[in-house]
Amino acid sequence: MGYQLTSCLKLGIYSGLTRLTGERMDGMPEHLHKNNFVWESGVRLGINLSKKKNKVAETPSVPQKEVLQKEVLQQEPTSSENVNQKETVDKAETRVVEQDIKESAKVTFPVIYFTFNSIDIQQNEETKLNDILKTLKENPNMKVTVTGWCDTKGSVTVNKRISRQRAEAVKTWLVKNGIEANRITAIGNGSDDTQDADKARRVETKDNHK
């Protein structure tokens, strides 16, 4: 009967009866040999000293190139992300363009006033003309229309002619100071009976895209 105590240690118990025949063996007591039977029992202790290494399960190796490719793929954004980023940028640029258009649409020009029966620009009105000039230079694609008006005094024919000449006077001043003539349209609308006389004698400037 045996017991496995550990992986290296085993305990065994034995017992048995031996029948002796023939001559007595060396070292065997004489009285035992005469009885012809020997009863034996004992304990055996077995020690396993063999060096057996446990086999370690190996993890299949992954090629380094494949690992690097996976890391790169994880780091790089997907194509859909690139598309979303591009759409965001396009929308932002569109908003900027729309904002620029709105800002240019909000531009207002000062009104140039004239004295009675005159088409000459007064010196105190040149500050307003310089403001118009600055706006046109800052917006090289902008085109404007300058419109002349008169008060209700005088004939319709005369007022139509004077209003046109006042508009031409403003255009001439702007062209003389560096604005292309094809960017300015000058027209005369004659008399304006909705304003008092001093405010009726004027030239208005408007953006053609407004």
C-alpha cells in the first residue's frame, strides 16, 4: 500500500510471509530458518530526485511589423473623422464669408450737401468724401451709385440737370483720388419734395450690392 505525499515524496507500507527452504542463508538466525517461515513488515519512503521541468505554455509571437501597423492604425483618425473635420472647416469658412458679406452690406456712406443752385463741392464736405474714398479703397470689388438731388425750386428740367451735375461732381472727385470710373455710376433724380430745401440739395452714395 502506498501514499503519494508530494510530487517528490512517496510513503509505502508493506507486510508479508516468507517460506524458507534449503540451507540457511548467511546472516539469517538459525531459529528463524528452523521455523521455515519469516514474517516481514515495514515502511518504505520513496524520494523522486529527477529534475523534470514543467513545460511553459508559449504565447505565439506577433511580428513586430504587424504590431507597429496596428499601433499606427489606432493612432490615425479614420477617414470618416477626416471628412467630419473637413466639413467643420468648410462650414467655418462659409460662416466667415457670410459674415464678411453681411459686414460689407452694413456699410453706409455719408451724404454730401450742396448750396442753392450750385454744383460745386464745399470744402467742409470733403471730409465726408474722404470717408467714401477710404471705404472704396478698402473694398476694391465694391461698386457704387451716386445719386444727385435738388430742392423743389426751379423747373423740372433745370433740377434734373443740376442733380445729375452734382452726382458727376462727386464721381469726378473720387476718380481723381484713385477710384476707377467703372466702379461709380452717377445719376440725377431731379427734385425731392420729401425733404426740406437744405437736405434736398444732396448726393447719396449706395453700394450696388445692398
